[in-house]
Amino acid sequence: MSLRSRGLQAAIQSHSRSPMNVIFHTLASVATAAVLSTQLKEKKPINSITGLTILVIGFTTGILLHGLLDWIPHQYPLPSVLDVVVSLILFSIIFLRAHKWILFACFQGAIFPDLVDLGPAILNRQMQLHLPTAKIFPWHWKEYSGSIYDGSRHWLSIFNHLVVAGMSGCLILKFRQRLLRNLF
Ligand SMILES: [Zn+2]
């Protein structure tokens, strides 16, 4: 086996072990929910036109931010199991006290592209199923994905992840009181 094909095989194995960075998508979705929660006034129910519009915007923004995060160059700093577990713990802690519908809509949008494009392949692997697989979202295509599997551009990946975490953290902190009003 040539060096090149060995590298390719390592890349494929690496991809199958850690296909997602759920933690960064989760952080972005909480930040989106924090910003959007400022748009829901005290007496407006979530099933009002305003509330439903906010949910649609949250879901759509989640999908678009997912695309942006997948497009920028990135490695996979966490093992996939730890990535998912930490993300779910973080989401659950915030979910208990937050605008549940807004956070839920943003989080659903943030994971929707991976559920659609990667979910069937993961289920096939884990449960020996034969579900059809296809990548619908362009940022999961080789030409538009920022995934780095060969260990290169390590510092660029760290920088990008720090920017995402830093910006999300600042927005969550700034709007935390609106997000955590626990109205629903
Ligand atoms: Zn993705």
C-alpha cells in the first residue's frame, strides 16, 4: 500500500470515528437561542405569530450556522463519544432553565444536517442496517467541507474553534438573563 493510500485510509478511519463536532454546534445553537430569546416579549406566547417566527428563524439559523462551522477548516479535538456526551450534558443543563422551545428549535436546526446526511450511515454501522445514504447538504461534500483529517493546519483549527467558542460564550453570557427566564 502506498503512502498516499495509507493516508487516505487513515483519513477515512478517522472520519468514521469522529464525523462530528457536536459541541461547537451545540454552543452555537445555545448562543442563537440566547440572542433570539431577547425578541420574545414578556406576554407573547410561543404559539403566537411572533413566537412561531422566532422558532422558524432559530431552526433556519441553526442549519446555516452548521454549514458555516462545517465549512471553516477544522479538526476533531474530541473523541466522538465524549463529544456527544458533553454536548448532551451541556444542552440538558441549559434546557432545564431556558426558553425550551427556542433552544429546542435552534438545537434541532444545528444538528439537522448531520442527522440527515450522517445519521443513516451511523445507524448502518452501529446496527448493521442498510438504510440509503446520501449527502444533501453541500458543506458535507468533499469540495466544500473544512474537515481536516491529515493532521495539518492544527493551529488554524484551534484558532477557528476558539473563535466559535469565544463568540458563542460571549453571546450566551450577554443574553443569559433572557435565555434563562424559564417561562415555558
Ligand atoms: Zn455537519
